[in-house]
Amino acid sequence: MFSFLAFSLSRAWQSFWRNAAMSLAATATMTLMLLLLSGFWIVQAGLLAGLDFVEQKVQVVADLTDDATPSAVQALEARINAMPEVAEVDYVSKAEALQRFQATRAAQGEADLTPFLATNPLPASLEIRLRQPDDFGVVTDALRGDPIVQRVKNIADLAAKVTTVTDFLRNAGLALLAVIGAIVLFIVINTIRLAVVGRAEEIEIMRLVGASDAFIRWPFVFEGAMVGLLGAALTLGVLGAAADPLGHLMFDFFRVLPISIGAIAQDVGLLVLGTGLGLGVLGAWISVRTYLIR
Amino acid sequence: MTVDTLPDRRRAPRRASAPSELDRNPIPSGARPVLVLNDVSKTYPNGRKALEEVDLVIPEGDFVFLVGPSGAGKSTLMKLLIRDELATEGTVLLDGEDLAKLPRRRVPKVRRKVGIVFQDYKLLHMKTVRENIAFALEVTGTRRARIGPAVERAMALVGLTGAADQYPHQLSGGEQQRTAIARALVHDPRIIIADEPTGNLDPLISWEIINLLLRINELGVTVLMATHDAEVVSALRKRVVALEDGHVMRDEVGGAYHRRG
């Protein structure tokens, strides 16, 4: 077993360098394809984070009547919080509502006119974040029946629009990623197949002198794995070098988003390594199949 | 032409090991057959009939010429023997094993009992003579310690020790073919199958190769050689099996290339 492994590995190494031009072409193709794939993956991850953020913005706001007692408010808050569709309920008091209004005005550079008001006209409210943005209907109905609820802000249109757009973008992104994945698979398998066809004579001789399938297959599979790993390493090197400037760009662009470069980097690293290795092995396995004993 | 015209002795025995029937073979009796073809027909998927009802017994230590015009079925016969193709009908027994019933993973083991030599040598250009011969052992999982001595022995037998580190393109055609023969021998096969081994060589070198095969045969290795070389066949008076249109037309010991009379 050990000598078989040593044989396969050393033969994989030898033939990789004896056919250096072909092997490097396969590696370059692999690298380009992995770059393409990881590039789209990163864009897709940014998009998804953005979509999550936008969906989080979909919340149901219920204005409360001014004469609602604290215990009635607490009871309502508890009742809504117990609903499975609800992620979080925040109570915004009249004072907080006024502060927010003042802060918004200040941010817009408008004069603060509230000191001229005799009383605070803003209602207290419950802000309810939903687990799924399309569940707003159930929560709205539950709120409407309560006597201390003055009105529920109508968010039906907004919620529907946001979910339509985000669903579309998610599906389109996934479909695009799948298409690119299939193209990458196709190109890499073909490149490796070319390398295998270049050694058809050698495989033929191996067959004729009575080499078992394993002896024919594994050197090529290891070679495919080498191409995959080398391609993955090159890809990660390029991505690593580009991460810093790219990170700044992304940060500027997605400033508002709760997106972490670290988490994406780990995902991309695994994606690139796994895809490279998998494609190399799969490509070699499929390519050499045709030459084995029928 | 049907099987009726064949001499009786080649109505091959149903059981290869039955000595009473083998005794009727003109070959030294009691020798165990390396190869038995029993009523073998091969029809390709496109409907072409390459072989029809072929019976052939090759005992151990025999030297057999396989002759016949192109398209007579020589190549198909060779392919059946190494199980590159399977017979449509009949059985092919190699060293007592029915090739059609052989499980897939046993095929490589049986192929190691056969040494194959081609007209175009089929050497690897990136490897030296020694590496080409060693390759046959390496890819069949032979221990490293056993490869070296076996390769030296095979090279000495074909007289190539001096050229061990040369690459095929540095060798003459005869030397390349001797390398191929050494590679075929290095497994200690039961039978050497040579498909037109002198087809690319001039007459003098051809005789060298034939003499080498004869010497190997004297060491006890069975040899089956397909050839167009009438001069060689007629001069040597060995067993000659003539194929024509997929039928065995003639099977005689001491035969000439062409039918007598």
C-alpha cells in the first residue's frame, strides 16, 4: 500500500513536470476559473448581506394611544413578543420619539422647531422586527385588535416590494453562480482531459502490460489534485494581495452593512480550496475513465 | 468455407485439460495448452464477421506463425487473446482461464501472463531503454528490489545491456524492437504474442529479431507471431496457422507461408 502510494505520487509529480507546458496550462485555467468563481462568490456574499440588511428594515410600527397605561403597554409587548413571527419588539416612548425626530432634523440640517411646541405631539410606539418580512400581515392583524393601538402604519406595499426585489436578486445570484460553476467544471475537466489524452499511449502500454485500474488511475488523480491545489494556492495568493485595496473599496461601498471581511475570507478560502481540489480530482477521474479496461 | 474442411485434430477438446483428446494433437503430447480457442466467432457491433468458428490449441513451448492477408482476422485474434475484445461465441482459454468469465479486476493479472510485441514497438519516448523495461514491472506493483535484477536479466537476454541508458530515438529499429521484446519478457510471461514484429525492419534486422524470438522460445516461452514475411515462415518450417476471411484455412507443422501444391 505504501509503495503504491509512493509510486502514484512520484509518478504524478514526474509527469506534472515532464509535461510542464500542459500542466501549467491546466493550472492557469484552474486559477482563472477559481478567481472568476470566488469573485462572483464575494459579490454574491456582499449582495446577500445587503439584502438581509434591507429586509431587517422591514418592521411593523404601531403607534400607541396617549392614554395607554404602562401595564397595558407591557401586556401588549409581551403578547406580540410571544408570536413566532416576531424577532424583537422595541418600545419607543414619546420622549424617545421626540429625540429621534430632533436628531433626524439636525442631521438634515434643518432648524429645530420643537421647542416652540406646547406638548409633545409624537405618539409612543412599538417597533416590531419580523423574522420573515412577508409575515407582516399576521402581526398587523394582531396589533389592530388592541384598544391601546392608535394605528398600525401600513407597510404592506413596502414589504411586498422589498421581498420581490430581494427574492429576485437572491435567485438570480444563485443561478448565476450555478452557471459559472458549471462552466468552470466543464473547462477544467476539458483541460485535464487534454493532459490525459496527451499520454494516451502511456496508458495504453500500462493496460497492455497488465497494470491494474488503480495503478493507471491514481497517478492521474493525484496529478489532478496537484493542479487543483496549485491553482487554489495561486488564486488565494491573488485574492490575498487584492484583499486590502478591495476591502477598503467594499468598506466604502457597504459602509452601512454589517459585513465582516474576516468571515467572507474564511468562506472564500474553503470554497477555493475545496473547488480546486474537487475539480482537479473529478476532472482526472472522469478523463481517465475512458481508458480503463472495458 | 466451413469448419468441415478443417483437419480433424483441430476439433478442439471441449475440456482443455482432457489428455486423451490432446494426444491427437500433432504437438508433443502431454504438454499443457497455454492457449485454447474453442469454436470462436467474433462479430463486431457493425455486423462485420472477423472470425468464424476458429479452433486452435497452442501447447506450452510451441512456436506458431499466424499468417494470412490483411483483414483475415489476425488482429482480431490477437485482441481476443489479451481480452481487448471478447468472443461473440465460443471460449478462449488462456492458461486454463476462460477470458469471457474473468472478473474485471482479474484481467490485469491474466494480461501479465502475456507479453505483447507490436510492429511499431510502442516504447515511451521520454524513458530510457532500462526505464521502458522497468515500466512494465513498476505499473504492476512489483517490489523495487525485484525490478532491477529482472530488468538487467531481460536486457542481457536481448543483448541491450550496452544501450541501457539510451532513449528510443537514439536506437535503431532493431534495437527498439529488442527493447520492446525485453519489456514483454520481463514479466516471465507464459506466451509472447508478436504482431508483425518485423514489419518495419529490413530483412537482415528481421532475421535478428526472429532469431531472438527463437532463442526465447528455446528457453521455454511459447511464441505466437503474426507475420507477412513469407521468406521467414517458409525457411523455418515451424507450425503455421493460416487465416483467411476469419476461418482457419490451414494448420500444419513444418508449413510454408503459401499453401503447397
